[in-house]
Amino acid sequence: MSQERAAKPLSGWIMLPINLLLYPLLLYAMIRTIIGLDQGTLAPGPGVPLLIGLVLLLAANVILSVGFLILAPNEAGVLVLFGKYIGTVKDNGFWWVNPFASKRKISLRAHNLNTEKLKVNDHAGNPIEIAAVIVWRVRDTYAACFEVENYTEYVNLQSESALRHLASAYPYDSWEEEPAQVVSLRGNIDEVSRTLEQELQERLDKAGVEVVEARLSHLAYAPEIAGAMLQRQQASAIIAARQKIVEGAVGMVQMALEKLARDQIVDLDPERRAAMVSNLLVVLCGEREPHPVINAGTLY
């Protein structure tokens, strides 16, 4: 549960004229008191305490000047009085607060964190390189100031830890021999990004930080296995393409045989039918351009 509470500061435009007006008045009164004591028009009995009082008032006015606080849009001021948290000012403007309270400004704007490329092992044990872009901002100023030592450093370290955990929880890619429902880093970017965002939010809640967005910015195999994995991807692509070609070729052969039989163009025995199927498959599935052979004799 958040322990942040709103402070109620005074408008700085009310205190500023009073503060500025007191300086010349107090200085004038001090000078007149010193002149009176020097010329004897003012007795030391009442004059000395009056001078001491004016000095104390001037010192108090200087202390009051420390209480002014200027906040820009999306900026907060955390107030601590003698070690006790007294509240947070989130409204931008010119304010006056307790001059004895320490004031710490915290930006509430969105921050971009571009993590370094991390070399980790995925779920299958393959070394990969991974990086992410994380957008975050402070939501709870109390937690950001007092629950962690340095919330910016905390965000950086926890983001790296969450990214390493994410990479080890999923395989880089789902291959044909694996189940179709396998979630992979490369094939399920949106789902993986949502998982990363949820894990980061759980880790950063302690620091009062809200994760706006988290997405992978870099994903690749490590250089030592990149060549082998590229060959594997090429082989998988070739196999998939060949499978489509064979399926299409068989369909075309079947359609040709059915049309020849239906239109009674030629009557082929099983042996000639098998030869025709073989020739058509060679023509349709071959990588090179076929060279036709003209049969000038009979069919048999």
C-alpha cells in the first residue's frame, strides 16, 4: 500500500512580497537603532534589546527565504522535516513550504531505458544476444525515495535481471519438430513483451515505479553459433518449400490423370500411368528447366 500523501504548501506569491518587504524595513530599523545608540537619543537599556530583536527578525526572514519551492510540470517535491516524511507536492508552480524541511525534487516524466546487449542462454541452452527498450516513470514518490537506495540504479539492475530471466524461460525459435504451441522469443514478440512488462512491474513496484512499455529491441544468436543456426533456418525453409512444391505437383498430376480419363483422350495401363506420373513429378519438382524428348514412334 502506498504511503505517499499530498502536502499543502502556501502560494509563493503570497510569501514573496512579505519576505522582500521585511528586508528593507528591518535594515532601516536596525540602522536607526544603531544611530540612536551612538548619538545617545536612545538609551542602552531599551535600545540594545531592540537591536538584538531586529537582528533575530532579520535572521528569521533569511530562514523564511529558504522555504520557496519551484516545481515544473511533471515534477514533484518530497518534503522531510527532521527525518520525518511530511508529504509530497505534485502541483507545478511557485510554492512556499516549511523552511526547515528538506526538499527533494523527483521527475515524474517518462524515462527511456535502452539496456545493453546481454549474452545469455535461452531455454534450449543456445547462447543468444538480447536487449530491450523500457519506458518507465515514478508513480509513488515515497517508495522511490525511501524504499530503495537509488531508484534509477534499482530500475537498471532489475531490468537487466528480468531480461536475463525472460531469455532463459523461452527458446529463441520454435522448430518444426517442436509443438506448435511453443512460445518463442522470435516468433511471439508481442506475448514475450507483455511477459517482460508484467515481470518488470512486479519487480519495480517496490520502488514506486510504473512500467509504461517494455519491448525487445535486439535479438540474435551469439556469433559462435550464428552460422550453424543460419544453416538450420535455411534447411527448414528449403524443406518447407519442397513440401509445398510436392503437394502442388501431386495435385496437378492427379488433376491431369482425372481429366485424361474423364475426357477419354488416352487410355493408359498402370505401367504407362506410373511412367507418366514419374515424368510429371520430375518436371514439376525439378530445380532445372526440363528438356522435352519427342517420341516420333508409337505410344508403346
